[in-house]
Amino acid sequence: MIHAATTRIAEAALRLRAHLGGSAALRQRLALDALPGPATVWVHGASVGELTSARSVIVALAECVPLQITANSETGRDLAAGWGLPARLAPLDLPGALDRFLGAVRPRLLLTIESEFWPLRSRLLAQRGIAHAMIGARMSERSAATWAKLPRIIGPILGRIAALSAQDQASEARLLRLGLPAAALLPRLDLKLIDPARIAPPPHDPDRDATVLAASTHEGEDAPILDAFLRLRADHPGARLILAPRHPHRAETIAALVTARALPLRQRSRGADAAPRGGVLLADTLGEMALWYRAAGICLVGGSLVERGGHTPWEPAAHRCALLHGPHVENFRESFDHLDAHRAAQQIGADTLAATLSELLSRPQRIRSIGDRARAALDERAGDPAPLVAYLAGLASGGKAPDMKSM
């Protein structure tokens, strides 16, 4: 009762603000603008990242049933509109806004990308007989601890979810503990891996075998990497290093580190496209990382030798790179644990990097084998989104959805 009264008071204040010259975005979030037409599925993603990760699923689903896309941000809305799909800002979790939006769209299914839990939205969906599904659902340890203190809110929300595909095993377990029915579980699907899995990997060749990429390095990593490469040249004078800093504005500082070690240096910003034999290509541009993944047989994932939490291993895995990483991979812990366990990646330290690289360059077939295993792990984890799309379309139609347990 208190929550209902509070939301009505808040909505009344926001409506007054909207009528007194509030922004078009506020009017749209209150569903006070020109309302959308009917759609079978309401697809919601918070912003650009969520919608981008699920684009292949969204576009495929749009070929089966009419969609209405919503986002919390204007950039997310505009992104989806650029795909040629109906898109608008999501209604706020307020009774009038939700009632007007749902009354206009009349969806049979809400598909939430990743995780958003809105109490009123959940309750009104149930009252109208609208199914709710989530894909790529995430629940961090910290968020789970917070929600555990609010069981009367999160429990009913999760209990109403008809189908959920978690991004990873840890999220799945936390959601189950918080009240998700086991019967609602779909096979796990990491949306962010679908597009990397579509990359055609380059063929193995001797130049790749001799090329090491340090990808997305941070301050504090470049010097030990260059020192390791300097030692590596004693046994492998033909080795090449591509050093791609996370922030290209550090290029001048990194170039000075290379020069201080008397290593041959080329820079991408000056037109170079390959590392010299026994030297370094400083990849000091943005948006070209795929070029360097294709050129290198070995990839050291940056942000992992220092406390930055690491970066995704899946893009280099898509290119069949043999993966190396430091101990700091908190941002992608489960991914690296999985790759390490399948001998598709190897943890190193600054003090062991030179020896590890020397061993790998002495055995090119091992570089290729590790890269092949990394790609196989990606393909396995990414899965095929087609069965999921068919399931969601069936759920939205009210008919019998395909069996997802065998997806």
C-alpha cells in the first residue's frame, strides 16, 4: 500500500513537470506522447551495450513476430531505431505510465536483455497475462547480497519469470537462491559471444606463429612486456611484438620505452601495418584490434598483469590466438578459469613471460593447438541462438514452445 501510494504521488509530480515544459524524453517515459502500436513482443534493454549484445537474437525474432524495442537511454533507443525496428524509451515503473504503454502495445511477452528487476512492471505483466523472459541474465555477488536483504521484492519478481537464460553458471546459481523457479531455466547463453563466434578465424601460418600481441595494455604493463620481448630475442631473433595500448594517448610514453631498449619501432599512426623482424609495432590507433588479432598467433590479454581486472579473452579466441594472461582477471574470472581448465589459455607473471614466450615460439604446433582449443571453447560457449529465437517466438504466440533442454 505504501509503495502504491508513493508511486502515484511521484507520477503525479512528474506529470505536472512534463505538462509545464518537461523534456520530450520525460513525456515518452511517462507514455504521454504519441503511443506506439501493438506488438507481439516487447523487447527491453537498458542501453547500447545490452541491445548490441542481443542484436542477432532481436533481429532474428523480428522476422518471426512484431516487436517493440525500449531502452532506458536515448542512445539505446536510437541504436535500435537504426536497425529499422520500432523503438522508444521504456516506461517508468509507475502505474499510469505502464498502464498506458501496455494498453497500447498489448504484448504477449516481455523479453528483458540481461537483468532489470522492476516490482510494478512485474506485477502488472502478471495481471495482464503477459509472459516475462530474460536472456543473458546476470547477477553479481554484490547485487545478490543486496537483493537477499529484500526477499519480499525479489522473490515475487523472479517467481513470475517464465523463462530465463543466464549468462554464466554463477549468475544462474544466485538467481535460483533468490527465488527463480528451476523450471524457468533455459540453457545458458552468453550473448556477448554470439558475434565473436561468427568471426572467420585466419589460417595458421609461420608469420603468425612468430608474432606476439600485447592487447589493450595499461600503464605499468608495457615496460615488463618489452623487457620480456628483449630477452626473447636472444633465442628468437625473428620474433615480432605488436603492442596495442588500451589508451592510444599513451603512445609517446610507450615509444620512449621501446627506444630506450634499442628495439626497432614502427607506429601504426604513421602508416605501419606490421611489426619489424625482432622489433615492435606500436598499434596506437583505435578500432583496429581485429587486425592485430589476425596477425598474431599469441595474445597476451592486457589489464591482467596489473590490477585492472583484465579484458575479454573471447575476441582473440575467435581469431585462434594462443592466450596468455596475468593473475588479475577479476572482470572475466569465469571465462579465464574455463579457458585455463581446457588448456586454451595460460596464466603467467611478468617474471615468467619471457620463458613462456620462448617455449611457445620453439614449438609452433603448440601455439596452434592452444589457439584451436580457445576457438573451440568459444564456439561451445556461444551456442546457437536459433533454438532460443524459436522458443521465444513460440512463447509469444501462446503455442507450444520447442523443448529448450536440448538446445
